[in-house]
Amino acid sequence: MNGKSINSSFNGSAISNNSNLTIKNSSDSESIVTTSKGIIANNENSTLNLDNVKCISSDTTGTSAIANYGKLIVKKSHIEGSYGIGFNDKKTSTFDIYDSEIIGTNNHGIALNSGSGANGNIYNSTITGKNTAIASSSAGTINIYSGTFTGETANGIANSSTGTINICSGEISGATYDLNNSSTGIINYTSKVTLKNSTKSGTNINLTDDIVCE
């Protein structure tokens, strides 16, 4: 994008990706994509790369800034919307987030809907949700290697399905609980994780250093 910005008032996702799409800013100047609804729908069997860009949706009705049904890679970027990143509920849904900031201004920072996906990895990122930072209803696996995770009015990280969340290091804070596991899934965390409020709810929340963290 070379320091350029894009603004859309389209009543839907401004960009729909059905193949392979990279949005990258190689300039020292900030590149911003702003919309009044969704920013990008990354559709099934598609790959979306976001690199050093800022994506902001001003929607307050529950739209996801990034609706992910495929493969999502986020590097050094800022994503902000009612939900930051949502859906993640297809067999092809995966996400890898590096050195980025994800904000859910009215709901969750990252929301994983029920379904056979999604699998994801998070490295050195800040995830904030007006509700919960990461809310998973997925049967997949999420590996959190490092970062800061804040749920302003609910939970830091919540698992409500059969999936597994592995947390290697970082700081987690939730207004209700730092960690909440309300179904048959598993949350594993190591001694390098700081639970800011020392609050947990549910079974299958395990403190263990057996997680392989690279």
C-alpha cells in the first residue's frame, strides 16, 4: 500500500477474498483500511496475508473486522472492529498472528464459532475484547506462545467447546475470570503465564510445563 489508505462505506465486507490476497505496507508512513462494516471476508480455501497494515471498522452491531473462513496470516498489524477477528469455523480455517494488536471494541477480540475448525497460533501479540479477549467454541487447537490478553467485561480466555487451548507464556486478565473452561475442552498453561487476577472457572484447566513452546 506504500503508505496509502482505503476507506469504504459499503454495507458489507469491503473486500472479499476467494483466492490468495496480500495487503502489505512497505512504507514508513501508516497505511489504514477503514470501513463502516466488515473489512475483509477471507473465504473458504483462500489465503489472506496482512503485513504492517491497520484495519479499522467503525461498526457497532456485531460485524467482524476480519471474517475468516480460510487461512489467515497477520504480521505487525492492527485489526479493530466490533469483533476483531471472527467466525474461524470451517475445516480450512487457520490463523497465525505475529506481533500484532487485535481489538474487539464491542465484543470479542478473537471469536471462534462452533465448527470443525479452527486451528491457530498467536505470537507476541496483544488481544483485547470489550467482552472476552479470545472466545473459542471450536473443536480445534489454539497455541498461544506469548502476548497480553484482556477481557474488559468478561473473560481473558474462554473455551466453551471440545477444543484445546495451550498457553506457553503471557499475561491474561479477565473482569470475570482470567481463564474460563465451560465445556469438555482443555486449557493448558505453563508457569510462565501470569493470571493477573488469579481467577479460573471450570474443569480441565491444567498448570503444566509439558507444553512444547518454541
